[in-house]
Amino acid sequence: MKSGSKKKRTKQGPLLLLSFNLFIVMVGIGLVIPILPFYVEKFNANAQTLGFLVAVFAFMQFLFSPVWGKLSDKIGRKPLITIGLLGFAIAEFIFAFATGLWMLFISRMMAGIFGSALMPTAMAYVSDVTDDKSRGQGMGTLGAAMGLGIVVGPGIGGWLAEYDLSYPFMFAGIAASIAAVVSVIFLPESFTKEQREALGHEPRTSQFEKYKTALSSPVGFLLILVFIMSFGLANFQSIFAYYALERYGYGPQQVGLIILFVGVVGTLVQGVGVGRMTRWLGEEKVVTIALIISAVGFVIMTLAETFVMVIVTASIFFIGNSLLRPSLNSLISKLAGTRQGMIMGLNNSFFSLGNVAGPIVAGTLFIWNIHIPYLFGATVMIVGLVATRIWIAKKAKHIVGISHS
């Protein structure tokens, strides 16, 4: 195969193996969700400490995603995926055997650092093994695997925690270790040495300069949209349990059923719907439709009165969000040129920034009025929709990739 000539035909084998690895990692992340509050109580920690543990994970991803993404352009995708899985495994083992609160923070920082090596590299890998026509479907497959992992994870975590609170973290560590070994043996490298050398030498620049260059490039607006999408999702998820308790009196069981149902819906949309819609309509139209659906989902959530209506309205929001992320990733990939790893690293960085900001803003607004976080989320999505329409209308015919910035 000649490097940099024709776009490769989609390779399903490596894509499925990569999706399995991301599924394993998301199971590891998801299974700690229901037990994390109880686990930190062992160390006499409160809800504020729990919030910092969650935030430090996302903040480390924000800082390190661009670093890993750029490195994957230099040394290849496979080493970064393997390193990310092994680092994530070690972080989970540290959490399982922690003897002090400081070890929990070390673990979450490591999980954020090494976990951030996986997502941008995986998205760059998808770009390497898919052609332009099937890019959206590839991103959707990856998203579906991650969504399924988040759905399955809490159930496994709750079951293992009945025996010992440390077992879910041990399970996550073992699963990530197995995925790393499988990657070393079976996952082929998607970005050849010739392709890496063809990129040439890139001048050293500060992280601030990278963000500045990215935001002023053709993908800059899309990175802002990634932040908006992530902010909206975190805005929804972070206070949903509190909202359900305050408004409907729902306990963990009802909330768990709702999250399970909408998670399955989101997984089906990403696994089946995204690829077909992007081939039919194109990524730009799908992004526009997804923003409308997400905004509507936010608003009608405040109107739901029954358990069934809560599930329906939450599902509508998740359908919009599940269409949005893979379509955005595919569109960003097509504009990224040869620097797939670096751009996908920045993509994941902006996604993580939304995960940091969303819960903080939602928690503050919730204190004022329980409906405001969702109405504010709808407003943010509508602003994103209007801005997207303007961007599409003004987009230049000849796009210069960020690698030439």
C-alpha cells in the first residue's frame, strides 16, 4: 500500500477489536459509578471530595489528550492504545488497594492521564482504517461500544460490590490488562512508519499555542461544538439523580432503570443509526438535526410528569446526543488532514473540558431552581445550532487543514 495515496477501504476486523478495547475500558469506568460514593466513605470523605475525584479525572484528560494524540502521530496508534490500557489498569489496581485518600487521587489522576491516551488514538485509528464514506459509521461503532460499556458497567459493579467494595476496581484492572495483551498480539498498526515520516518535523509549540492554532483553524468551530455537546451531556447526567429525587421522589433503582434504558437507546442509535444517516444526509445535516433533538429533549424533560414520560424525554435527549458526537468526530476527522492524532487529541481535550464545566454549572443552577440546568442546557444547544448554521453557510470551499496552520 502506498502511503498517503488512496483512502483505504474500511477494515472491519481492526475496528471491531478496537471497539472491544474501548468497551472494556468503559465497563471499567461505568462499573465504579454506583459504588464510588460508598467507597470513599471508607476514608471518611464527603460529597465535596467525591466531586474533586470526578473532576480531577476529567481535568487530567483535558491536559493530556493533545499530548497523547500528537505522540500517536509520531510513534503510531498501537503503542499508545497499549500504554493507555496498561496505565488505566494500574490506576484501577491502585484504587482497589488504596490505604489512604491520597492514593485515590493518585489513581484518578493516572486513570485520567492514561485513559486520555485511548480516546483520541482510537478515533485517529478509525480515521486510518475507514474511507470518507464510512467514517461516520466507524465513529458510530466506536461510540456504540463505549455506550454499551457504560450501560453494562454499573450492573457488574453493583454485583461485585456486594462481595467487596474493592472487587469492581480489581475487575476493571484485570479487564484492561487483558485488553492490553489482546492489543499487543492481535491489533495491527494502522499508521505506518512511512506515513509517520511523511508528516515531517513539527516545530515545538506550547500547549496554549496549540489551542490557539486549533481554534483559528477550519476545525476550530467544531471543537467548540464538541465542548458544547460535552457540556450539555455532563449538565444532564450530573444532576439527573438529584432532579429525579427532588421532583419525582425516585430512588437509585428507578434512576438506574432510566439510565439503563436511555443507555441502550443511545447505543443502538450510535451503532445503527449514525452510519446510515451520515451516508444519507452528510455529517453537517446530522449535526444540525442532533442539536435540535438535544435542545428539545432538555425542554420537554421539565414537562414530564410520569415515569414513562421521564424515560421518553430522557431518551429523546440521548438520541440527539448519540447522533451528535460520532457525526462531529467524523466531520473533524475529515477536516484534520494528516494530523489525525493531534486533532483527535484536541477533540478529546475539549470534550473533557465540557465534563469539568458541566457539573459545576449545573450544580450551581440547580440550587437556584431545579429546572434551570435543563433550560440552560437547551439554550446552549440552540446557540450551538444557530452558530452551526452560520458556520455551514460561510464554510470555505477549499479547506486548509490545521497541519498547514
